[in-house]
Amino acid sequence: MSRVILQTHDLTVRFGGHVAVDHVSCAFRTGELTAIVGPNGAGKTTYFNLISGQIPSSEGRVELNGRDITRASVSDRCARGIGRAFQLTNLFPDLSVLENVRLVIQSKAKMGFSLFSMADSHRDVTDRAKAVLEKVKLFDLRDQVVSALSHGNQRKLEVAMLIALDPAVYMFDEPTAGMSVDEAPVVLDLIAELKAEKDRTILLVEHKMDVIRTLADRIIVLHNGMLAADGDPVTVMASDVVQEAYMGKELEDV
Amino acid sequence: MIVKLLSGDMPRSKLLSAILLAILICLAFAPFIFPGVRSLDTAARICVFILLVASYDLMLGYGGIVSFAHTMFFGMGAYGVALACTYMERGFGALIVGAGAGALLAAVVAFLIGLFSLRVRAIFFAMITLAVASAVAVLVSQLSGLTGGEDGLNYKIPRELTPAFKFGSEFLGVKLNGKLLNYYVVFFGAFLLFLLLLRIVNSPFGRVLQAIRENDFRAEAVGYRVINYRTAATCISAAVAALAGALYAIWLRYVGPDTALSFEIMVDILLMVVIGGMGTMYGAVIGAVLFVVAQNYLQELMSVASAAVEGIPLLPDLLSADRWLLWLGLLFVLSVYFFPSGVVGRLRQGK
């Protein structure tokens, strides 16, 4: 049964006089893939930052499973089930691909303070990391240092780390940003696969409209930090707000 | 077995393995290979500094935390032993209590500094450590009633660790006395603690530290509370540094601000870490050996060289033994220039 897992109430943040996210109230249900769209500067990433805790909110609340997590730290929110992939690739550059994923699984297994065991002796952790890498087709590159990876592969690793975390709420911030035309579908297929596997809650910020149309169960539109539209893809895409504010802008961009 | 002992962190370079093995053999059999008083003293100093530098590397090379208080922690261990030996009954109990108290104090102080300043930016932590270290150094030299002030403390360690204690006549031409035992206390103490550090940096905890060094923002986002890990690393590092200080105090039977607290030692530690190679642990070994040997023998080498070129203008002056610091400095500049990732980093990549 689908239930509300994540909820924001009047979530607001101001930077000086500028209101970046303006009283956004929205509920996200389990098993639902919600696409968050809006023109550049609409506050999509900032809204994400407020939910995953990278920036503190000025007003309003974030609730996860009915619990108020507005004041919780980033790591605490992560432990409670909010997982996030970043728009700008954000990895551990001098560590190997495998180590990047291993660290995530190790975090989930709460082994960070294991001081006297050898990290490599924890086979189960390493095996799970390898399985995730198989899934995203990075297994052959597992011993490479991340900084030596192509941009496309780094994006894939970014997704792999979120899959490794397997959080209650997946947050993807433009997972295909900067990827080539042939690489982007790989990442999108991964997200589609995640959605098909079981009822996962996924939040997706994405610009490519065709992608959203096929993937999303629901679309919310942010405009100037405010929630401008919310509903199923067909209705929202046809609405005036999207046609004017978003599609118009998109066309110009292209 | 060896893999386990080294925690799976192999030297990954034939030359480096050979060098490390040679150093280990030289240190393990130092009393027999280099029987002189001075050379044994150098060997003991190398053992202590390997441990001290390795503990600093845990913080700087693995955790990415810059601290200027490492000598202070070193001094806490040294003064711990000195005070315990001065005010307690002579015996091994005093050594253990002194070393333990020093390590505990170091860990507590590190915890407090970490708690208040690691939350904010790295530079702030560096400045706080500098301030606290200076304050402690001044305090120690002012509290002369307790610490002996600038003169330091001379104290008695258990008789079994002094030259007066003899347990046999001679073995391979080496007198079997307490000094020999004392050396092995220092050697094995440093060796075991070094292996412990090697284990810690290769543990899940060590991996988290590296992740934090690489990208603390992301480490937090995958669920690691960065401040807790940084604070823990600082405490462990401080405690081990204090134990290194305790070994040093046991060896020297003297503690003073110059030997255990001066800022010069801090600079030396930094140089040793950088020369050896940050974030490698083995770099501490290479850095400490190079540095301590240079510090002890460069002067002599130069007076020999100076005598050899006598008669040629300018050269004898340049090579005069008084200029040894100049050459030491030059060596550092060159080594940092040519091996930016340290000797170990260079050996590992250069094939």
C-alpha cells in the first residue's frame, strides 16, 4: 500500500532578501517517482538541499515517516533513509571506484568505527559493492582511481553509490547532466529499473522532457521557488504554467 | 601472516620493501650492528620519531587535519613519565602510570580541542592547536616547581633499564646491561604501536578518514558524521604521540622543554611527514630515518668534506660544519621539489 513517506510543510529558505524556496508544501508517497521540473534558478536543487539537509531551512518542516527531521544533520538524515545523488559529480576522487561504493555500504552497515579489523577482510561488504558495480556496468573499472574516470562513468558511479545505499527515498539531481546522448540512456534505464524492481520512492530533477514523460508518475513544477503545479504528467505538461514558464525556456535553451 | 601483520598494506614497490626491511633489521639489531653510545642513541631516536611521525600522518595524511599541537601531545607523554618517575616510587609501575596518564591527558585535550574547533573550517583547528600548544609550552616552563621549568627534569627509571644493571657479561661484543633492555623497550614499543597504526589506517575507520580527506561533504552525505571521525582520529593520534613521548622519556632519562615541547620538533615532524610521503605510513619510517640521520651526522660529514677541500677558496667556508642547517634546508627544498608525493609516493609510482 502506498503511504506518505516524505513531506515538506511550508518549507522556505531565504538568502538575504531572495526567497529561493517559498513555502513549498508537498507530500511524496512510497512507490512513486516524482519528477521535479522548473526553469534554471527555480529552486529545484535548493529544495533538494533542504530535504537532504545540506542547507538549513529558514521556515517550515521536513518530515520523514511522520518524524520531524528539519533539524537533523545530513548524516543523520542519510541514516534514516534519505539518499542523494548530486548534480555536480561529487565523489572521493583519489580512491578507487570499488572503494567509493564500499564506503557507502560500510556506512549502511554502521562499521565506520571498526578500528582494528582490516577493511578488506569484510568480504560481505566488498561483495555487495562489486554486485552494485556489476549492475551499473562499472565492474571492469573497479580498481581505477575515480579521478581517471570519464565524466559519463563518474555519473554512473554517482548513481551506483545511491543504489549501494538503497535508501527509503532516492533523490536524483539531474543524473544525466553533461552526459553524451548515448550515455544518458544507461543512467535513465538504471532509474527505470530501480522503479520497476520494487516500490521505491524516487525524486528526480531532470530537464529532458521526453524522459520525464515516460518515467514519472507525477510531476511537480517549481517556479521562482514556489510550487506552481502538481499532478500526473499529462495534466501538468498541458497546463499553462509549464507551457509558458518551462517549455518556453527549454526551447530557447535548445 | 606478514600480510595480516601489515594489515594488507604492502609496500607495493620492490625497492621500498628492500629499504624498509633494511631499516627494520638495522633497528632491530642496532646494539649489535652499531655498538657506539651515540649510534645507539640515534637508533632509539629514530624509533621514537617513526612512531611520532606515523601518528601525525594518521591525522594529516589520512584525515587531512592540520595540527600544530603534536609536540604538545608528545610532551604530555614525556612529562607524564618524568613526573611519575620523580614523584612516585621507582619502578615499572611509575612508567606505566606516567605513560598511561600522559596518553589519557593527550586524548582528552585532543577531544576538547576537536570538539570546539573541528566543527568549523580546518584552518581554525590549526590555529587553535597552535595557540594551545604555545600556551602549554609557556605553562610548563613557568611551573618550574613542578616541571623543572627550562632546566627540565632528571629522574630515575627502574634500575633494570639503566647501564648499572648487568645480566651477563658480553654477547657478540656487546655488554648485556639495562641500556640494552631499555633500547628494546623503545624498539618494540615503537614497532608494535606502528603496526597498530598501520592496522587503524587500513580498517573501515581508516577508509572513512580517507573519504573525509577527499570529500567531507560527500562523506557526510553517505552517512558518516564527519566531526566524530575527525575528533576520534585526533584523539588516537594524540594518544599515540604521547606514548612516543613516554618512550623517549624512558630512553633519555631526562625531559625538558627543548627535547619534548619545542616548536622546532613540530617543524621537524612536518618535514619528516612531507619528505617520507603523506598518507602512506611507511613514509613516516623513511622520513624519520632520513631526517634523524641527517640531523645527527650531516655536521660531521661536512667537517670531513670541509677539510678535504681545504685550500680551495670559498668551498671550505660553504662546507664548514656550522653551515649544516643551510644544507639540511637545501636538501629539503630539493626533496620536496623532486618528490612532491614524498619518497614513498615516488618509489610506488616509479617503475
